[in-house]
Amino acid sequence: MKTIEELLAERVDGKRVFVRADLNVPLADGLITDDGRIRAVLPTVKALAEAGAKVIVASHLGRPKGAPDPQFSLLPAAERLAELLGTPVAFAQDTVGPAAHDAVNGLEPGQVAVIENLRFNAGETSKDDVERGEFADRLAALADVYVGDGFGAVHRKHASVYDLAKKLPHYAGFLIATEVGVLKKLTDDVKRPYVVALGGAKVSDKLAVIDQLLGKADRLLIGGGMAYTFLKAQGHEVGISLLQEDQIPAVKEYIERAEKNGVELVLPVDVLVSSEFPDLKTKAPANPTTVAADAIPADQEGLDIGPETRKLYASKLADAQTVFWNGPMGVFEHPDYAEGTKAVAQALIDSPAFTVVGGGDSAAAVRTLGFDEKAFGHISTGGGASLEYLEGKTLPGLAALED
């Protein structure tokens, strides 16, 4: 895989460089609530601009239906990118139409433009190779060189991620090079004990990675909504907690395999419960109660790990040399259910281990809860991509860059 360092060693002055970034930031009432993904691509954009390239930044945002939709416009992201760069950024109100061509043609060396949401064109996400390829051809007409730096999208076989890289000289940006290097430390040359903390809502989202980790990790800590399917698989009452009944047979098999393989599988010993899901807008007090994990009342819902589980998980992380964490321990968006996620984050900070926060809600929680990002070894920008890499899958965006 060629990297941006090799590209910068060549002459890029005046060249049109297409940077496939991941500017898929969360928005509330049109305002960005977490700009982490924009900041992650800054080193690549800055380096190219300082080298005199004409930089074209492109990304998706949300899931529009293959047509323009104002609520998914990249304009807020373009404006934030300009603020972070400290220089004007041109914005094209289409992807491959007249506005995009005008914006690119108007660039001087060292200047930056952002084109509109790639998913406003159906060709970006099409499963038809011809339709996707035609859109990639139109994107290729805007540029001379391709730099892939949208790690959060490399597990998608989309036009701007996969096909476009095959049509132009291609390089990995700083972010992708860093992400791949970090993930190799979790797969190829792991320092032990290797502890993995998994949370989030659905156990089905993590089954494939659990399958792989049962042969690689020394210890698995399970929290979040997915924990209740594990507890149910052990025969415990879980009340009205989030439960995936259809996954119980697979979970039972994983519990048995963990014991057979000598992998320590750690489940909550107590949980915070309530009869109602908390109001995440008003943050009104929820007044939860703490119960043993095997004694959840039938009319109650588990919403966070309890204080004894926080202590337990912290102790299981204390001697680790490598830690991967993906998924919050509870409904961290509400202060009454944030303590479990806080405890895991703090345990990672206190640990001597190389710590990786696996993107998605985990990365959002770190920032939302006020932790210093520099206190962690690495915070990934791609939750889904990180998990699929650990599952051993071929990621189309990386495969295209390696060709």
C-alpha cells in the first residue's frame, strides 16, 4: 500500500488530489455535535495543501436515498473544516455536476474544496458494478490523484471508496495508514494479556468478532445491551431488557467455547435498572435502582452496569498489555447511566496497556464524557471498519489501495 508520504515525495504542486475523507459527523438541528472525524483528516488535507496540491475533499453523510436531501448536506462539515484549517474552503453544491467542476477549476495550488454528499448520487452505493463504475468515472474527471483517508468507510464497496481508487494513482492518507498500523497490533503482534471490552446494543453486531476473538483474546468483558442476551443464555431473568432471543443458541456456543479455549468471559454481576427508558433530551432524573445481574425484576430494564461490575471490569483491565474497547456499557447519553462507560474509559487510561477505542459510540462517549483523547493509545474513526478488520474480512477500500 503506497502512502501519502510517498506521494508528497513526488511533485504534487498544482495537481488535483481527491481525498476520500469520512466527514460523517453527527448533527443536531444542523449543528455538528462531534467534529472528531473532521479533525482526523486534517493532517492529510494540510500536508497536501502545504505541498501545493489542489485538494478536493469528498465524503458521505448519513443515509440519503441517492438524491439530494438538505438535512444531509456536507455544508456544515465544510464550514468546520475551514475553521480548523484557518483558511477558506470552497463548497460545491453538487457532486459531479457544474458546481463541482467550477469549484475544482477555481482552485489555486494550496487551496481546498469540498464537494456535496457523495450519497446524493445513487451510483455511490449501487450494487451494480456498471452504475457504480460510471459514477466513479465522473468523480475521476475531477482529479489527477486519489488519496483514501476515510477509514470509517473502507468496509463499503462504494464508488468513491473502491472503484475510484482503481481509476487513479492511489495512496493511503495519514489516517488510514495509522488505523491499519494500530489494527495490526491487535491481530499480528499482540502483547498479552489481551483484553477486549465489548458493549453496545445488539449482540448480533458483534457475533463475528467474538467468534474471532475467542481464538485470540485472553479475556472478554461484555456490557451494554448485548450483555442481557448473554445473561439470558445462562438462564437468568432479564426483565424487559434489550434481548435478541434468536442469538441465544450462538451465545451459548460462545460461552462454552470460551471455557474450552481458556478465554475468560466476564459478564456483569450487577446492573442499574428502571421500568422506563430515560429521556435523553431533557436528561430528567431517572432514579434507577441497582440489582444483582441474576435478579432483574420482570418489569425492569437493565440500562447500565452496576458499581460492583465497574470495580470488577477495572480489575480485569488493570494488568492488560493490549486493550480493544468497542461499545458503551450503558445508555451513556444520560447522566444516570453513564458511570459504567466512564469506569471502563478511566480503567483504560489507568492501565499500562496499549489501548484502542474502536470508533462509533465508544469514541463518541469518550468525547461526550469529557475524557482527554490523548490519554488513549488510539481512538479509531471507524467502528464498523475496525470490527470487520478484526473479524478477518477483506475491506474493499483497503484492498483497492493495496492494488
